[in-house]
Amino acid sequence: MNKYEETLNKFNFALNDEELSRKTAEITAGSAENNTSDVLRFLYSCIDLTSLGTEDSKESIWKFTEQVNDFDGSQSDINNVAAICVYPNFVSVVKEVLRADVKVAAVSGGFPSSQTFIEVKVAETSLAVADGVDEIDIVLNCGEFFDNNIEAVCEEIIEIKEACRNAHLKVILETGLLKTAANIKKASILAMYSGADFIKTSTGKVYPGASPEAVYVMCEAVKEYHLLHNRKVGVKVSGGVRTPEEAVLYYTIVKKILGEEWLTPEYFRIGASSLAANLLNAIG
């Protein structure tokens, strides 16, 4: 038994999918109580404002970044978004334009499929780091995961984490592909054990995006991991989160399972584009 299997054996995998649906429904039943102006303002500050389109260009990313600059300080009671998330080749553009106190994040490692050489994944990450990126978002190697090659899954994340240097690493689990509670929890634990600073639901590109059930499992895994290893790992919800009501739902799950200390942009993020404008309209 290797160290990764030993780590997995310390965690509880008893939750089945039927029970998960029931518990998620119970925990989110009162989410409307959290749909307040203060919560919506907080949620805005947790957004990783994302542009990951085939049509992205230096000019479009420049304008995208200027929108974040323009918002900065324009609303005295609303903090700016947490980060701008782009493809790694646009990090230098964002860094050149950005004046607001906002993190710069980049997807890397063969996003969104994770299907490329490990050397390419490491090089892509290193180049983004050299351009000044603050956060790197990579995709778990789901192919190796489904083949139960957990050592390969973990060692790849470890190698990319080393390439991150001081940048934070978010590992995308692609929960819509993993599907089951057991798979999502296993992937969460392996990612955290391998050095992830955040675990993230989805790329939002191919498979179904975030779901309350997936976020419930991830939060339970984060809670257990913190109790066992005394290390706090963040949760990022991404993929199809567009309305304030959906954002509040995920806020409620994090609040009830992980508590108030996770309700900060340091440990809770929402990857989105249209959500930002919709939150402002709802606050408006």
C-alpha cells in the first residue's frame, strides 16, 4: 500500500448518492434566508471573473481588464472581484493593464482536458508564473483517475505545484464527469494531499458544471482534511453559476459545512462571467 492509498483509508466514504441528495436538500432548504444585500455584495468579491473563449485576443482581454479597473472604487460598499481568470498566454496583458487590487489567475496544464505531456503542463505553468500570475487552475488527470492510477494522478499535481512556486494552485475535479459521491470525495482528497490550495468543481467546457451535491461532498472532504491535517483548503464553484440565487445556494452549503472562517475570498471563490453583472443588478 502506497502513501496515497494510506491517506485515502483515513477518510469516510460511506455516503451514497441517494443519501447525498437528501442531505444536500436539507442543508439548502433555507438558502433563501441568505439572499440578502450583504451576502450578494460578499459574493461579488468572491468572483473569479473569467474569459476563456476561443475568440479571446490581446485587445479583448485588455478591454476585459479595463472593466475591472473601471469598477474599482466605483461602489463604496462593494469590493472588486477576487481575480481575473484567463488563458496563460494573456497573463502578461492582464498584468500590464490591471490597476485594481485583484489577483491574476490562469488555466494551465492542458486545460480543459488535461490531455498533453506532463512536460508541456509544467512548462505552461512555469511560463505563466514567469509572467507574474498569482493563481493557476489545472484539471485533474481524470483518465489516470478512472484507471485507478492514483500515484500518477498525485505525482502530476505535485510536479505542477512545484512549478507554481508562490502562486496558488486550484485543481479542477470535473465533478460532472466524476458523477458519484465516492469519486468526487476521492478526487478531492488526492488533490488536497498533492498540494492543492483550492479544489474546484468544473471547467464548464465539456461536462456538466457545478451541482449542490458535488459542492456538498467537496466541503465535507475539505472539513475532514482540515481536521486530520490542520490545513485549510479553499473551495471554488465553477461551471454554470449565473444567477444570484444559485450563488447564494453554494454560499449556504459552504457556510453550513465549513463555517464562517471559509467565507472569505481567500477560501471561497465562484468562477463566472455573467454572474457579476447579475449580482450587481440584484443589489442595485
